[in-house]
Amino acid sequence: MKKKHNYVKKSPWVIDYDVGGCNGCNLEVLATLTPRYDVERFGVVYKSSPKNADVLIVQGCLNKKAVKRLKKIYSQMAEKKVVMAVGSCAITGGPFAEAYNFAGPVDKHIPVSVYVPGCPPRPEAIIDGLLKALRMVKEE
Ligand code: SF4
């Protein structure tokens, strides 16, 4: 496997994908990435393309139409990638687990390394998850 540059270990680039649910987790993830919480102090940089990303944050209840797109985004990321499932919906389906279009937990479709429970989790919990993801990138 090709070795990553050092800057990846110090500054993981992050993208997020909201796969359904009520949008509550999406709002918390977006709040986490604002200057108020200043995740750039840990080197975290938000990107728009999966090809530039090391960490994928997935939040929301995964619906059947989003599965193909989720797998495509995951496949476009550079190795070695870390996936964070943020919120009860992404981890178990949460309040939408019985919905007709629920496609199952995110880790049924792509490998998940970090779980951040909550409905929705607070930005402090999401930052804790990001630091765990950063440690995983460093350990690679
Ligand atoms: S876990 Fe809760 S807040 Fe997050 S998307 Fe699901 S219902 Fe909404």
C-alpha cells in the first residue's frame, strides 16, 4: 500500500454525507465545523470532494436510495480512510429503524471505525469522535 504524506497525520481532511433522518445530526455536524468549535486547532479541514478526504462523517437514517451514492463516495476516498457514524440513526436506524425505506445501519454497507451515539450528539461528542479518527489516521 502507498504511504500517506505526513500532513495527513497532522491534518485529516473531512467530508460529510447526510443519508436521511430528521437533519438534526446534520445541523450538529455543521455546527461542529464552524469557527465556534474551531476543529482546525486539531488540523481538521472540511473538504467538498471525497477524493481529497481521509474521514467520512455519515449522519442520518440510511435510506435505500442513498446506499449506492454512499458506497460510491466511500470508494472515491483515498486509502486509508476512516468512517464515522454520527447519531443513533446512522448507528442503528434510531427512531426510523422501522421505516419502509430504511436500508440498515451504515456499517452494514461500508466499514465504520468510529461511532458517535446521540440523537443528536452534541458538537463536543462529534469532536471527540474526530480526535479518535485522527488517532486512527496517525496509527496507520
Ligand atoms: S439520530 Fe436523532 S437527531 Fe440524528 S438524524 Fe436521527 S432522529 Fe435526527
